Amino acid sequence: MTSENTSPTGALPRVARRPGMPEEVRVYEVGPRDGLQAEAVRVPTAVKTEFVRRLVDAGLTTVEVTSFVSPRWIPQLDDAHEVLTAVGPLDDVRLPVLVPNDRGLERALAAGAREIAVFASATESFARNNLGRDVAGVLAMSEPVVRRARSAGLPVRGYVSMCFGDPWEGDVEPREVASVARGLMDMGCTSLSLGDTIGTGTPGHVLELLDTVREAGIPLERTALHFHDTYGQALANVHAALTAGITEFDSSAGGIGGCPYARSATGNLATEDLVWMLRGLGIRTGVDLTALAATSRWMAGHLGRPSPSRLVTALS
């Protein structure tokens, strides 16, 4: 059993609820996939499997386990089938996996996947550098994957990368993001995650983007946000998104991860830091900070470097 009323320090932040804030937030843990995909250190399959199990034991009910991509693209995740079959299925726990194309979907289904995610880009440069196609081509590649997965009864999440800035193109217009997001929803995605891939977003920018997305007819209750902390803005951006009604956020235990196709993309928002802030706002997550911090320290040992999480660092 886990309890969000525990903390590794023996104390908790003062709870000060604010009007208009949600009662509960879903933490969408991406550490085993997005966190590990860019790591130079080879992580054994057994360690990846144990990582997922520890995260679930800490109270996380959505853990993105791996990605069924070609090992030539991301060799770190070439054991996707072994990891997913070793971990799941688990009762009352979502274990989504990322798939890039039909072949990836076939492999994911064979491994017993019950939820998938596809990805697209808001910018032409990242689409070409990431998948060797333009934005329209990436969407066209995703459409049959989404259609087939939905026909099989699987929920499908659509990721949109480079929603706030692009290392090649600079600023990204919110209407361009909304157009790609609309395309993913129209093909059948059941939810969206809008990513600040290189961490350049600020709170005002977040609210502007969410206004544009909502005006495009995309329900914010089906929209999550994925922040990187490159410029230290991730938690401020989460707070802004909370005021707009967002109730799902991506994060990575220990703050590990980045993007192997964008050199300026540093670590993800640390799950511990996110949960600490939400706890202070009186927002339920169901996550036990003691167990989570211990898991992040354990994984940092396997990666051979300290965790970038502020909470884990404070405890050290």
C-alpha cells in the first residue's frame, strides 16, 4: 500500500488549496521509456522491469513502459517485448507503449500491449530529423496505426513534439500546434500530450497555447502536457496549466531523460518535484514520495550519476 501523506524528509509542504484548482491530477510516468531512451549507459532488461514495478509500487497508475521502435533508432529500447511481457498486465495500472508505425504496432500487440501512443511533430524540421518525413507525412504514417489500434479496442495517445520551440526553427506558432493536434484527434486518438521538447515554454506561453488548442475544438480534459526543465520553468508551467483545467502531466522519476533527436532537450520534469508541488496545493496524486524517491536513487545508481530531481538532491 502507498500513501501520498508520507515524505522522505519526515515533513510535508503546507497544504494551501487555491480556488479553481483540480482536486486530483493523473501523473503519467514516462521514465522507463522517455527517461531511458537517450541514456548512454546500457540498462539491463531486468533493471528496466524492476524500475516499472517499483514505480507501480510507489502508487503510479500510468507508467509508459517502453517503445516498439527499430533498434537502429533507439538501441536502448531493443528489449521492448521482453520488458512489457515481464511487467504486465497489471490490474488497475495503465502500461502504454509508444509505436511509430504498423510494424511497431504488430510487435506491441504481440507483446500484449493494451494501450499505445503515436507521435507527431508541430514543426517540419523536427519531423524530418526525427522520422525523415514532413509533418503531413508523419500524420499519414500514424493514421493506419491509430485506426487499427482503435479497432482492436485500444486507447491511443497522440504526442505532439516541439509545441513551444524548435532548435532549428525557433518559436512555434500555437496555431501550428493546434493544427497537428486536431489532425491526431480527427484520426481517432483518445487523448493528446503536448510537449515542450526543448524546455523553452513559459507560463504565459502555456496559457496562450491552451487557449488556441481549445479554440480548435480540442477538449482540455483530453489534453496532457509534457514539460522539460531546461530553463527551470517546468513547475511554473504546470501551475499555469492547472489554472486552465489540465489534470494530466507527464513526468519522469528522478528527472531522467531527454530527446535523442534534439540536442538541446535536457531532462524531463522530475516526478518527485511535480508530486511535491501538487501535494502543497492539496491536489491528490496517489503517489508515495518516500517510495518514489527511493526508486529514483536506485535508478540513479544504475545510471552511474546523481538524480537531477531537486527533491532527491535535497535529501542527499
